[in-house]
Amino acid sequence: MEKDTTQFTKSEHTAARQHSLGNILVYLLLTIWALVVLFPFYWMLLTSVKSYSSYNAEHIPTFFTLTPTLQNYADAFTAVPLGKYLLNTLIFTVATTAIMMVVITLSAFAFARLEFRGKNLAFTLFLSLMMIPNELVIITNFVTITNLDMRNTFLGLILPSVTSVFYIYLLKENFEQVPDELYRAAKVDGTSDLKYLCKVMIPICKPTMVTIAILKVIECWNSYIWPRLITDDQNYYLVSNGIQEIRENGFGRENVPAMMAAVVVISLPLIILFLLFRNKIMSGVSRGGTKG
């Protein structure tokens, strides 16, 4: 009996040791991966605080600096209209996200709760739009906006981005998780569909809606191809296509530290947004993709 107990204890120690080694290996790999992912951000931040002369004097890149400077950040707002680019991007992002949330909420509710002839066929055809390459959609949108004489306008920037098939699908799946009994009870009480949507569906599905809004903000802030096509007036440049203008007509191609300072300023709002709402993003996406 004592021999069996000893063997059992040894096997427990062996299993515990293997488990600890496995954890150490996992954390080691995660640490290495984190360093690989974060290194470009560190290098961007480091370069942005180096002076132009010290950066050019480095024959071999250094991983630290003893004489950091914030002059590059001052130049980012004085040598080029970076503040104007940020304001344009903020207007575009807020307006596009707000309009899109209204459009996709009403669309998702219609597909999830309302009954009308051909609903399933319409939704299937709607989902098939996801199979169309973005390049074809951009060409069509470009021709339409140009014919409507809305180039170099905020309206021309915003309109093609006020809906998303994927976000409608994600929100529809989330709406369908709300029990049908609540909808039937609301209809018995004489509640309108719009009131039921605002008072019941939206509060219950708020995590997913917040997630969609955050993802749309990130998407708008990083938008490049469409603003590049539809605007050639500097007064309507966003930060994405403004970077190219900064590089060509601002600091010049050689002034890498000043360019990096501008990129840090542009990237900082998204980094802060993600750090503040990363848990909501993860929970909202996972909740939206789970039924039952």
C-alpha cells in the first residue's frame, strides 16, 4: 500500500513538473512573439525622439538615445497642417460611424425580427455582396460620386462607407439571440417595432453594438484607398492620405524622425482606443458569433 502511494506521489510530481515546463514554454513563446509585434512600435517611438542630425550620423542603428528631443513633434504641427488632417479625420470618422450605426441597426432588426415576403432570399442576396471584390465596389462608387459632383466633399467621403454587410450580419445574429417571447409580449402590449428596438433590443445587445462602433472607428481612421481616390484638395485630406503629402511636400523624404513623429501622433488615438476597449471588442465579437 505504501509503495502504491509513493508511486502515485511520484507520478503527481512528474505531471506537475511537466505542466510547469509547458507553462514556461508557452510564456516564453508568447514573450518572444510580443517582442516581435511591439518592436516596430518601439522603433517608431524611438526614431521620433531622435534629432535629424543624430539620426543621420548613425551608421549602425542604435536601440536607444541619450539625447531625446520633442522638436520633431513640434515640427509635425508647424511644418505641415497635421492638425487639419486630424480634424478632417475626426469629422469623417464620427459622422460615418454614427450614420452607419443607424443604418445597420435598422437593417439587422428588419432581418432578425420582422416578417416579410422574400426575407430569406433578400438576406442571401445581401450576403452575396460580400463576395464582390472591394476594387469593383470602389470603381462603381468613384464613378457615382464623380457624376454627382461630390468629389472633395465630406459627403463624398462619407456616403460609400455608411453601411456594411458584415456588420449587419453580425448584429442580426446578435438580435436573434434575444428570446422571441419578449417581442411577442411587447406586441401584445401595443409596443411599436421602433420602440421595442430602442427599449429592448439595443440595451440587451449593447456590447456588440459598442464593438461594431469601435471597429468602424478604427476602419475609418485607417481608411486610405477611398480618400486617396476621391480627394485631391488638401483641405479634405485625412491623416492616411495626408501622410503622403507630408512625405512629399512637408518634411521631405530624408527627415525620417519628423515623419515618425507624425505617424506616432496619428497612431496614438487608435492605440489608446484599443487599450481602453480591447475587452469589449473581444467579448462583443465572440458574443455576436454565438447563438443560443
